[in-house]
Amino acid sequence: MANNILVVEDNADIAHLVKVNLRSKQMQVDHAIDGATGLERALTGDYQLLILDLMLPGMDGLDLCRTLRSKKVYTPVLMLTARTSELDRVLGLEVGADDYLTKPFSVPELVARVNAILRRSDQYQGASTATAISPLQFGALRMDPDRRQVLLGDDLVELTAREFDLLWHFATHPERVFTRSQLLDSVWGYGHAGYEHTVNSHINRLRAKIEVDPARPQHVITVWGVGYKFSASGASQGAA
């Protein structure tokens, strides 16, 4: 079955480029030219991926993504942005985007990013339908992979799809130290020098949601000069 993708992009040339290349890979692609239309289609359609331009008429890509997440729509989002500042890219991740691509971008990189996101989704769906995976619990933190649900005590923790994937990867490899590049390969499905800040942003967001004190995380721990690990014992350390 073909993957259904929604592209929300007001630049006709870029939209055409994306549609032609994704359709050549046997993907079904719908197109919206503004944020309001994109939001309506994202809420009512069955899509495996949303590709959102940051700068859109009316509702921009950040507001669109933020609105979707507030409505509990966790379809993966790839953000397209012409802005090059670190702040703009981090903002996209903060509101719930799973990845971003800076314009101008190469077609092979676009296709690689799309395939990586879809492959991760397919792998999870395949694993969940083949066998039931037991929940994991570390102190007050409980993760249910079948429901893709995280509880902190009795409170439900709202995570994006990528945040859950990152937390689950950590939790299924407790105490193992991962570099940022290794996390990119394992969780995002690709390695790309210079994109390690994507990992940093997700780590910060994850800590803000699952740690009692994000400044002194008990589970997602920084290993100085190397990367991060998941502490099964819940030993508190300073964040970085």
C-alpha cells in the first residue's frame, strides 16, 4: 500500500519538485497551498507523513504543527524552512516537528529524510502487530509501546512520535551510552554531520516532560564528552 503524504507549501515550484519526486517513488501526495487548508486536510485525511513549509500564508507551519499536537494528532512532521538560524530550527522541533530540512535542499536528501521517517513508522507497526511488546517501568515512569503511551505516576505524558521513539530506544538499552550520531542513526534513521542539535533539542524536550527536575535528570543522563544514556536506577545528575 502506498504511503499517503500531505505537502503544505505555497511555493508552486518547490511543491511541484516535491510531488514529482515522491510520486516517482510510488507515494501518494496531496498538496495544500496555505496553513488553514493544510490543517483541515491533516485533521481529516489519513496521512503517514506531513511536509510543512515554515512560512505559509495565514497560519504558518509552526502554528499548524502546534495545533495538530494540541489536538493529539501525532502524524510525523518534516518541516521545510528557508531560515537558517538555530533558533528557527529548534522552534520547529519544540512545537512537535519530527525533523526539518533547510531550503535550498537536494532532492536525494529530501527523499532520504522521507524514507527514514516512513521506515521508522513501518518498523514500529510491523513489530507491534507481530508480537505484543511488554511495557517497561522504571520507578514512576512507565512506557507502553503498544499504546505508545507514557505515564509518570498516574499522569499521562504527551510525547510526539519521535520523542516516544527516542525514549523507548533509551529504555530498551539501559545504561548504554550513545553518541548523538548513533542516536541519529538508530532513532531518526540517518546520519548527517551537523544535525546533532536535533538530538539535543529532543533530549531537552524529553527531560522537560518526564523528569521531576529537568535540571537534575534522573533517567536521561548526559555522559560528558560522549553523549547520553538512560539510567534505570534513576540516579540524579546535572543536565547539559
